[in-house]
Amino acid sequence: MKPVKNKEGFVAKHVPTVRSRRLTSELRRLREEAGLTWPVVAEEMGWSESKLYRIENDKSRVLPRDVKRLLDLYEISDETRRAPLIELARRANEKGWWHQYSETIPTWFQPFIGLEASAASIRVYESELVPGLLQTEGYMRAIASTAPVLAAEEEIERSVEVRLARQRRLTEEQEPLELWMVLNEAVIRRVVGGPDIMREQLDHLAAMAQNHRITLQILPFAKGEHSSMLGAFQVLEFAGEEVPPVVYLEHQTGGLYVEKPEDIRRYTLMYNHLSVKALSEEESLAMVRQAADGMS
């Protein structure tokens, strides 16, 4: 498989998408059903085991012709099963709307935007910030101003455009996103950008919480210790059982994708504990409004 090159001639890094995750997950399942091991498949395909590992874990692109060969090896002859997988391989790396902002979006963040754009539901625990999908422009700019190395104004504008584009999923009628947030009380108490900007942000948060597809809960200081004191995380789930959930963790210079089933179960259980400990939706909305009224 030759490296995919971009228009400048440099090797383009494979960016995982929901289609590629669905494809590689299914290829792994078919290999296991066929009772074939990595060494056997790698030898038959003329590949290294590491290449097969990268393909099955969506770390490397797999071409349609290689999918056909794998399906032959796994003795999948039914065209109704073959055709959808070959089509997935053709479309797995189609560019999404965010590719027009590729010079602005960090490479490590691009896979997340693709997954977020295709998720059926997202559960978010945030300890410090209003989640990006619900930030106002003023709040975004205030956060950008805290960066150790300030970006150029044009770059900040492009970043704001990207975040606003991401937010459209919350209001679109086709394939709407279900968003469930548990926010540490610090998120609504910390004054970001000054009282006026923070009041606007809290008012927006309260307004968006009225959307029947958005669940907002606040975890108050008074509840004491909890199951996620080490930091924020998101659980993204997708329509159809063939695409497994993924947990996303972010730090200053990158993002981590947790995909092992046992780890995902752990984070899901952690989120359930947080939601039980947090205030109800009605109590949470009242606290957000009270915090907004207190901004002066």
C-alpha cells in the first residue's frame, strides 16, 4: 500500500473517521470469525504483522483492493456483505467540512472533530470550562487569550469559526446530536472574560438546556469528592453496533482516545456515578441562572 500524498507531495497522515472505524472493526471481526491469526493473515497478504495491526486498529488507511483480498482470504463471497465494506473503504477518507480549516485545527484534534460530527450521542464531564459545543463567541475569545503563546488575530477568528461550525449539530434536524453534560460547579463560578461575557455565557447555557436533546447537570462543591477528580472526559457513541464507543481525553498539547471495551465500561460507570451525584436538571438550571444573576 503506497502512502497517500497531499497536494504538496508530502505523505498525508491517516485521520480516523467513523467510516474507517466501522470498516476496520468489521475486518477484525471477520478475521476472528475465520479463525485466522495475525501472523497467518500477514503472511498471506505479504504484509508485516505491524501493518495488519495498524489497519485493524484504524491507524493506517486500507485500500479497497486490499479489502477485497482480505474478504477473499476470510471466504466472504456474498456480494451483499462484500460490497458495503468495499464502499466503506472507498469513502473512509472523504473530506469533511472541517478539512477547509486544516491549517487552523491542530492535527491531533482533527480526528476528534470527525468523530464528534458523526456521533449519535456525547456524554461530557467538564471540570473547568464550558464545553466547546456550548461556548459563546466572547467566551471562546477569552479562553484563546489565556494561551501561553498568543495566536494571531486571524488564527483566533478561524478557530472561532470552527467551533461555531461544530455547534450546528445541536440545532440541525437531520441526524441530531444528543448531548449530556455534567459540569463541575467551578465551570459556572469562574468568571471568564469578565462579568458581562460570563453572564452572556451562562444565559446561553441556560437557554440551550431547554433543548430536549441537551441534558445539563451541575456537580456542586457541596457534594465533596467524586469519581472523576483527575479531570474531564467525553464518551462518544455512534449509531449502529458495528462502531464501538470511544472515550476522549484532552490535554494541553494533544488528545487521547480510549478504545478498549473494559476501559470504556469504566468511564461509562464513572459517568453514571457523576450523574447520580450531580443536581437534577431543574436544580442545575436554577443554579446556572442564579450564577448568571450574580455576575456584576
